[in-house]
Amino acid sequence: MKIGVIDYGMGNLFSVEQALKRLGCEVIITADESVLDTTDALLLPGVGAFPDARKRLAETKLDQYLQKAQRENRPLLGICLGMQLLFEESDEVTPTKGLGFFKGRIQQFSGMNEKGQTYRVPHMGWNELVISNRPAWLQQEAPAKHVYFVHSFYATDIEEAELVAYADYYDMKVPGIVANGAVTGMQFHPEKSGELGVYLLEQWLKGVRAC
């Protein structure tokens, strides 16, 4: 299987590349649309600030390419900031429009929940991933329960039907996995999340093969 990792200059791509290779994939890291067209699925990584990433996607016209890929129902996985870019808008730094594949807004953790309890920002560490909806590629029980999060912004006002799994962080349901058709997002880095992270990446790839 050939996976196209979209290189728009906003991410450390080595770890996800190696994880995909260990799962038997051929990995192509590129911004060349004609090369991405030859792949079986697309992966949108991301590390950094939402406005910078959105600007880079626009400058390279990869945002238009992703819109086309979504219309064509091509499998797409967004990881970390790559997942956040799939939503309608973000409040990070300045209000910025996202790709709009998922309903919802990206906002910063406030540091205090509704009960007045303070909590650490960023949300960092191992959290249990609670499955709320199961897409076709995630029907089997997972071998582990925890993944590793490191983020200061999270998706809010999302469609419950699009929420696959979440982490309970001081009584907040922090979206961990979202899915809408062929588009999937993972807030955590599956390639850095131990046994469960690798399992989820493997199951997503099996879903791509099934398509």
C-alpha cells in the first residue's frame, strides 16, 4: 500500500514515516499533487500554530488539493494539528478558517473546568481513549486503552455522530478521534502512543485496503 504524506513544511515527518513503513506501507513524502494522486491514501501531519499551517496550505494550493480529495472520497488521516485543520475554524493566535471537513471550532484549554478546578495546559500525558462510535475500520476491541496527548488546543462544538473516541480530561470530553466518511482525524500521535496507537494506525490502514 502506498501512503502519501503531505509535506507542507509544518511537521516532523520521520516518526510517522517509520511507523507506516513498519506496518508494511510504501511512504511518499511530497507536496507534488501528481505524485499524491498515485497513492492509496493521504496523511496530513502537523506541528505548530494553526494560522501558519493554514497559510502554508494556501500558498502551496494543497488546501485545494485536499478539498478535491475529500470530494473524491479518498481516504485521508489528519494527525495532531493535521486533525485540527480539518475543522471549520480555529481561535489559535487569530481566528482562522479551516478546511471545514468537520463541524466545530478549535479553541484553547482554559485551564479551569466548570467546577472551578484548575488543570495543566497543555493537555500532556497518557489518557484513556473512550470509544463512543465505531467506524467500519474499528470494529474489534483494542489491545490497550491509553494514548499520549500533547496539545493546548482542542475541537469543540463538534457533531456527536462524528466523534469516534475521546479522552476525559477534568470532566471535558476531549476529541481524540473523529471520522466523517473517508476523512479521519487523530488528535494524538498514533506513532508515539504505544500499543494502542500502533493498533489504531494499523486498523485505519486495513480500512483503506478494504476500500
